[in-house]
Amino acid sequence: MRVNKLCMSAVLMLASVTAVAAPDQIVTSILTKNNCLACHAIDKKVVGPAYRAVGEKFKDEPNAKDLLVGKIKNGSAGTWGPVPMPPNPGISEEDARQVVEWILAGAPE
């Protein structure tokens, strides 16, 4: 009986670690698939701002999720300087929302 509980605890613990790691792997896959990492990085400016800087700038914005999804899908200009972000119409709404939630959570690694 004790061995069963111990085994079950170990399985649940591993499942929770996997669940925590999975979203970052999913987001990394989305970023890679949509070529986002050509212009953005997690913690430093490349061509565009760092994801963490975006999260910090918009964290208190009431409609930040919808605003950022729109910027991803339709492009943006003037928010971070003169270099515009081109539209990315190929990213699905669901994928864009996952990326935005990750950004607003602080772009954890």
C-alpha cells in the first residue's frame, strides 16, 4: 500500500514538472515556426524589443491580450521606434494568444 502511494506521488510529481515545462516548449515552437526569433529575443533587443520589455510595457494595459494579438497578426509601427513590425497573418489566433499570455507572464524561460 505504501509503495503504491509512493509510486503514485512520483508519477504525479513528474506530471506536474512536465506540465510546467510544456508551455515554454510550445511557445518556443510557435516562435520558431513563425520566424519571430529573427527579430525578437527573450531578454534583449534585437531588431524588435525583448519579449520581457513588451510584457513589462503592457502588463497593466486592460486590453493587453487583444492589443498584442492584433499587433502580432496585423503588424505595428511607432510603439518601439521607427522600425515597423511587419504583419504575421500566418500565425493562428490560438498561437498568437499563447505567445501573448507567455509574454505577459514575463516571458519565463
